[in-house]
Amino acid sequence: MKTTRHLLLGTLLCISALVSCQRDYNELATTEISSDQQVAENSTQDPPNNYTDQYMAWYPNPYLITLLGPTQVGTNWEWIWSIQNVNPGNGSNGSVQDLSHWGMTLGSCFDMNSVISAAHSTDGVNWKTFTPTLQVDNSSCVSTPVLKFDFGTQGSRTSYYRLVVNQYYTWGISEGYYKSGKKTGCIPFNFFGIACSTWSE
């Protein structure tokens, strides 16, 4: 009789544990689905300010690249990125050399005629403008035409990059490359930038 009771009690405990585990698994699965749905929903909305690649850990990048726009200024749209070397050094022991320059590829929908101006800055206030082009950068590690920002970083100080266009482009995952010293080299990377979709009012 005692053996039967113990067997029955053990069976009930096992069933209880299995039900509890299944409930925890279902809650975890629901949480993961909700998270994926949130990412999908966010991809159709304007990005919040300071949208950094901390949300893109699956695309490792030695520089912290932050999308600070797009922001509508009059009838134009201003895209600004900031870049910081968070572990500056000579490229040894995990450190990263100063950024020399970087560039981005643009989708087939992007019209270079929509570009009003481009500039870079050391403080995000005082800007040095340049005439942007879309062409292959022979010093880079990508073979497609890029819009190149020929300006880098110094130590851990943040550098800023601005592109002004006269039509709205959605934001999304963009492809680019960075070029630094001989040890750090040139590496393609992904960042939040201009995606290939437009609308006009």
C-alpha cells in the first residue's frame, strides 16, 4: 500500500513539474514572438533619436555609430550620424585605430539628384561641407559605388556626418564600410541608415 501511495505521489509530482515547465516555455516563446513583432513594427516607423548599433549586436562593429535623424528641416530632410571609437589605440590588444573614412552604399531607389549637401563636423555644430559623389572607392574593401565621408575620428572624440536630401527616405539597415589604420584595416559593416523606400507629399 505504501509503495502504491509513493508511486502515485511521485507520478503527480512529475506531472506537476512537466506542466510547470511547459507553462514557462510557452511564456518564453510568447515573449520572443512579441519581441520579434516589435522589431518588425519598429522597422516601419521613424527611428527614435540616438538609435545606435547597440540594437544590432548581430553585426559587430568596432565603432559606435548612432543615427541622429532623419529630421525634417523646412522642405528637406537632414540625416546625421555620429561615430565614436569606444576603444581607441594602436590596434593591438583589442584596441581600434582611428577611423580614416567611411562610406555607405545606397539602394536603387536613391536619387543622387535629391542630395542638397553633405558635411562633417567635430562637434555637431560647425560643419565643413563637401560635394558628395556616388562612386567606387578604390581604397575601400567594397566593389560597389558608395557615398564616401572622407573624415575620421581622433581618439575617443565623437565625429559627426550629415547628409541633406530634398525627399524623404525611410530608415533601415544599410551597408557600409570603414577604413582605418593598417592593423584595423577595412571592414564592411551594417548600420542604421537610408533604406530603399521613398514617399513625397
